Amino acid sequence: MKYLLSVVIPTRNRQKYAIDSILQIQRVTDERVQIVVQDNSDDSSLEDMILSKRVGDRVKYTYIKERISGVDNYAGGIAQSDGEYVCCIGDDDGVLRKIVDVVELAKRNNINAIKPGVQASYIWPETSKEFPTGCLGLKEVSDECFYVNPKEELKIFLESGCIDFPDALLVKAYHGIVKKEMFNHILRKTGKYCGGLSPDIYLSVALSLCTTSLLCVCFPLTIFGACRQSTTGDSINRTNVGKLEQAPHFIGQPYKWSNKVPQFYCGMNIWADSAMHALMDMGEVRLLDQYSVERLSGYCLLNYPFYRKEIMENFYANQCDKKVLRNILIESFPAFLKGKAKFYIKKIKILSKCYRFLREEWKKKRNSKDFVKQNVQDIIEAEEIISNAVDVIINTFEITTEKNISGVKNG
């Protein structure tokens, strides 16, 4: 059967969260949506859970017993997808009920890719000390939309040293909407659906080279989850940094780290390395000159001073400009101090409470429509709250956009 949308969920040993995500998607979507579960867990108990819940034949479950890399598991999910459009999410994430209507709009108007610019985020219970009973957050939304050329935006991302991925206006396979044909183009070009160590970054770079038109919207279509076992949870608890040989991303695959990235692993370095691999695989070597080793080095020196040796070895090996690095450090230092202050304030309970109170008062003063809700028990409850907040906005977007969108051509 040909579906309108395939929601791809790669998973490994997080059955507790994965089954809730599957049930949440099944609950808020209809027969136009396929749920692709690519499972590389130590056992196939998730399949038993799926069968016991009688979720129907919209769930396409594949179990791979042999240990493979996270990238290969991700690629396998894309390969199994049958939808005209694809949305990849994590196994602790969810989708909003309006996602199908927006994809229908994309199909009617031959839109290659949609990037939501506002994030709904959900911290599962027992993930964060700050929010032990779960927490849901949503930034202010609107019905505005605009087009960008992702090939040009990719240059800006590279010039940032690949450290500004969340705000980069690139095609996003992860929590975005992308035509399956664009993934197939990457497969024909490279022989694989994705590579690098971060499939999210690799695919964003590769997909952004496949079109000249990306529709950006100012509301969420999915929910970013963070549980105790996820890399997002690791980021919240600051445990995702270490020596290169200890990186969990290397499990299940031989790998050559880029010589343009410092030789230790952290989120930003993995982003940059994966971006370099995508450019090389797609034959876009000329774009490597747009990448700023200095920007990444400056970020790493401020945030990971214990790896100064690795950072500077990479810096000198790439014949970088010390004056440029010095200016970047001076420019970045105030924001770095602000971030550090917030981090330590949140670690002290009384200061954390004061900070949250002052933040909420400031939001009220400037009439902010951002909100945070605590004591949210699961992804199903999270979706209900978010959808109640954004459904009217998305309805307005659909009505106004349909009238104005037809004149824009895809690349």
C-alpha cells in the first residue's frame, strides 16, 4: 500500500518509550500514515508489545538481531518506508494530529520539504533533576511561513563551524517533512541513504543539496522527546563528551573521523564531522572551503578546555588564522558566561526556583506566549496539550497558505 506519510522510528533497547510513541502516533493519525519501526534491540520484545496492543497493519516492524550502527538502523528505516513523504523521529518522540493535513497541503502544491521552526519539547519523567515528573515546553507559534534556498543556507551553516544546527534553515529529515524521492536521490548518488555519525546532520546537509526550495513554518508538527536513555537526555545531564575512542557512535561500524574536526567527541564535533562526510559523499568538495574550523575551535576551547591539546592540534593542522580565532573567542565570551551562569544557577535548588520565577515574570511582562507545563506523564498527554495550543494556528496557516503558495516552484 502507498501511504501519504511514513513516520520512521529507529530504536534500540528503549521498548518502554518506543511502544508509547507508536501508540501515540497510531492514536492521532489515520490510514494515510505508516509507522515504520526499525528495531536493533537485544531482543524482539517490542514486537510482542506491538502485537499485544493490536495497532493494525499500519505499523511496519523490522527486527535486526545483529548489532549494527545507529546510522545503519536509521537508513534501514528509511529504506523500509513506503510513504510519499517521510518524517524521521526518535523512539521517545511523538507527532501532532495536524501533521497529516500539512503533508496533504505539501502534496497538493508539490512541495519537496517542510521545516518546522518552532519546537515542542517533552522531558519524560525521571530524566531531569529539574523536572522529575516530566515537563512540556512550547515556544510562541504563528501561522507565518516563508521559503528559503537550502543550498545557500548550507553555506551559512558551514561558516558557523556547524555549531548552529537547531536554527539552521536546512532540510530536516529528523522532525521535518521530506519527499521520499529526495532520499532516493541521495541513495543513487552515494550508494546509501545516510552516513557520518549523526544521520540527522548528514541527511540535512545531503538533502539541502537536492532542492532549491524549502518551506519553513512557525509551528511544530512533532514533539521532541528526551528520556534517560537518549542522547538528548545525555545532553540535559551533560554526559555526552569524551575521548574519541570511547564514542558510542562508533559501535557497529569502522569509521574515519574527519581531519577538519578536533579528535574528541561532543555534540558539535559529531555534527561537524557528519557534515564533512555528507559533503564528500555528495561530491561537493568545493563547499569544504566554506566550513570554519576557527568557529568550531572557538566553541570547543570555551566549552571543553580539557581538550585544548586536541583542539589546537586540529587548528594548526588545518593552517587556521590565530587572529580570527582570538576575535571569535572575544566575541563569544559574553554569551558563554551567560550560559555558564544559567547552568550553575539551575544546579542550586533555591537559585533555580528564583530563576524560573523571574523568567516567568519577564515572559508575562512582554506578553510572551511561550509556556512550560510540568507533571506531564507521557507523550500522549503531551500531544493533547500541544495540539490544543496550536491547532487553530495550523488551521489558519492551511487556509492562507493554500491561496498564496501555488506560485512558488520547487528546485
